[in-house]
Amino acid sequence: MSNDVNRTQLLSLDPNRTMMGVAPSIERTVTIKPLQCPVCKTFNPVGMMFCVECGLIFDTALEGDAFGAPAVQLPVLVDRDGREYPLGPGENIVGRAGMISIEDGRISRRHAKFMLDGDHASIEDLGSTNGTKLNGVKLSPQVVSEIEHGAVISLGGFELTLQIPGVLNKTATIPSTKTQALAATPTVTNAVAFLVGPEKKYSLVFGDNPLGRKAENSVVIPDPYVSGKHAMIYVSEQSVEIEDLGSSNGTSVNGVKLEPHQRVTVYPGDTVRIGDLELVLESAQQS
């Protein structure tokens, strides 16, 4: 047998033998799955550095985190039905035609602006038709107000609650005096007048005070004789006025029943009858 290394060698192959082969890695087909956002759960195209839905920046994720989530997730606005509206860093316009779209007739196309800057969050009404309230206090248009975890924001009556994930786990990075000051801004502190009933006192603030049985009103009276949207009370530095909104059981002032959408002035000591409930108007100075 010749041992010439240059000789062509013919290998005898068994035709019944199964041959296993591995394709070169350069020819291998690789399936790349779209990246799912850990905050809003949207699937994003491959290669995106931020979520196309909520704006989460993927390249700021912590190393070793299997889901690519940041240390503290983005704040969200939560409505009464539990639906979440994530807020991205920087400017967030909320409205029927905003970056955060909410389809509700009470909300303007560009209703309010939320700003996120690090640990700070703020809100600004953009001149909306039905106004914006923070913890029951009506905001002046184009005025920026700071907001914190748990703040209740009303966009024309559509209520949202701000939730900041992880805020309860934070240490005393933010002075406790600031938290206490903001938490002490309920309606009662800013009340300029009251409707006093036999069992409860209802606060009135400057601006519009919708009154009715539904929770979306700033003055909520859970009485079966009170309509869902019963009346509107207008408070200014000059006067307090009331208007019946076409309620089922009517509104009276000092025993005189008001015509629907009739707007009259009421004074401290006047008796206002809402359905079957009698209330007396009282100024804040009297309390």
C-alpha cells in the first residue's frame, strides 16, 4: 500500500449509516424577539433604545436585571377603574389629543401638563375648559404646582391618582417637613365657605364647586334625593352663587325653589335645600 500523502484517498461510506452534520455558525438562522417594556408591557421593535409607548429608556437598565427594568419604575396615573397611564421623563401632555390620551368628554384636547424631573413631579393646567384640581383645590391656568405620591388630580371631574413605584421604600432623602407641608393641603385648609348640615360640614373653595351624589363632584352628598350632578356653587371674592343643574328633586334657597340653570346669590346664614337635605351657608370666618 502506498503511503503517498499527496495521493487522493477515497473513503468508503456505508449507505445505511446516518450522517450528522452541523451547519456553520455563520449560516445559522437566529430568531430575535422584540423587546417587551417592563413598565407598560408594549413589544418594541428590535434595536429600540426606548419604549415607543411610554418612553422608558432601555439602555439605563441595571446590569444583571433579567427584565431590563430600572431601579425605580416610572410614575403612573391610575384612574378609578385601575387603568394606568405611565408618565415618562420630562414633559407629558394629558388630554383627548395629548401624548397621554384619555377619551372623556370632560377633558380638553390639551388639558394639563405633567413634568417629571428626577424625584420631582409637577402639574400645570393648560387653560382647560373644565379646569384641573389637585387634592380638591382648583388650580389656576398656567401655574405650576408640585405633586407627590398619592396626589388626587381631577381633570374636569375625571379623577386620577399619582403612584410612584418604590416611593414607600425610600429613606429620608426628602425632608419630612416637605412631605407634611404638601400633605396638609386638603380642601378644608383652603375653604372660604361651608355648607353646614345636621351631620356634616361641606367645604367650598374659590371657583366652581360641583355638588351631587356622584364621587366626581367636589361636594359629594350620598343622599338618594340628591342627583348625580345636582347643583353648581360658584365662589368668588365678591359672592357665593348657586345654580340648579336640572336635578330631579330641585334646589331651594330660603324656601324659594330655583328654576333649572337659574343662578342666584346666597349669603351667610341662608338656607339651601338640596333635594331633601337642608344646609346653611357659613363663611370661613364664622368657623
